[in-house]
Amino acid sequence: MSLNDPTRRPWGTAQGASRTILFIWTGIALLSLASAVCIVLALSRPIDFSPTATILAVISVIAGVAGMHFDFATAQRRGAGVAVGVAHLFGAWISGAGGGIIVTAALSGQLGSLLSLSGLLILGVGVAIFLSPNVLERYRAAAEIRHDRVRSTGAHVLATVTSATMVSLNDSLRFRVTLRFTDQEGAQRWFTRTAPPATVDISEDDTIPMHYDPQNPGDRRSLVVDWPTYD
């Protein structure tokens, strides 16, 4: 198959880029693991610090920076945010370090010691950091699907603003709004939300259209507010 074959699957597809990113970060995590093994073993003999530990650590840092650059460069292609690369970088490093400590504990016959437990904890933290962007993206995608469903099949109502205060969030001023609505059973319900940045000025007693799930009106995750925004 030639490089110009139009039927050839492009390397730059989102799936291909994501798989390549995973391979890169796995390699960096293994470099970090090897570095941790050499460093921990070298620290147990402080008079003769192994140069291999230094070399592996330097290679791990260089590979990590290169991996983060590639992560940034392919973020849009993969449908990810550019900040995801930072979480992947530190997640891979920390995971590798934790795995290295566990391997070192096993090699030195300390598998059930505090050393191995600390390695397990560090490994868990690293994996959590690495996966946090993916978990957040899945949560947001599930929220969007749920909100689309409520908009199309849920109940529509006008909610009344009972309070609106200005708060600072991520260096921008936003409205923190408490809304009241009456569900189909005649029960009044209140909830508080932070309006998006482009929301117009909101005052007490204003009405804002919203949707909710009539089968579960108390589920705050399914409350969808149609915030008035500047065009």
C-alpha cells in the first residue's frame, strides 16, 4: 500500500493519535520505573551512587517533556484539552516511581514493608492523576447526554431567581444564582448554580426558563437552566 493510497487509514486519526500517546506515556512510565529502581538501590549505598540512576532520570525527564509536547500537538486531533498533557506527564512519572519502589522492595526482600506500601500509595496517586482528565471528560460527556435528553423529553418551566450574587471564579466574575421552581406535583424546589461567563445581568425575581426530569424532579444533575446570554 503506497503512502498516497486514498484508502489507507491516515495516521493522524483520533484513534491512532490516542494509541500513540498511550504508548509514549507507557514508555515514559517505564523509564521512570527504571530510574526509581536505580535511585532507591543507589541510596541504599550512598557512598557509591550509581551513574545509571542519573542517566535514566535525565532520559526520563527529556522523554517526558517531549511526550508532553507531542500530547499538546495532538490534543485537538484527539478532542482533548491541551492541559491534559500536564496530567499525563506527572501521572506517568509518579506511576513509574511508585512501581519502581515496589519493584525495589521486592528485589530487596521488603515486599511487605513500609517501603512497598509507600510505593503502592505513590503508584495509586500517579494512576489517579493520569486518568483524571479521561474521567472528567467522560463525566462531562455523560452530563451533556443527560441534559440533551432532559431538554427533549423533560418538563419545561420558568424558574424564579430568589438571590443573585457576584462571585469570582477562575479570575472571572460570575453570578451565583439561587432558583426556585414548582414541579408538576405542585412542590416548590430550590437549587443554586453558578451561571456561565456570558450570562446577562441577573436580578432577584427574574425568571429563567429551565427543564427538569418530571420522573425525578429532585435530581439536581438533571436540572438544565437556559441561561440568558449575550449574543
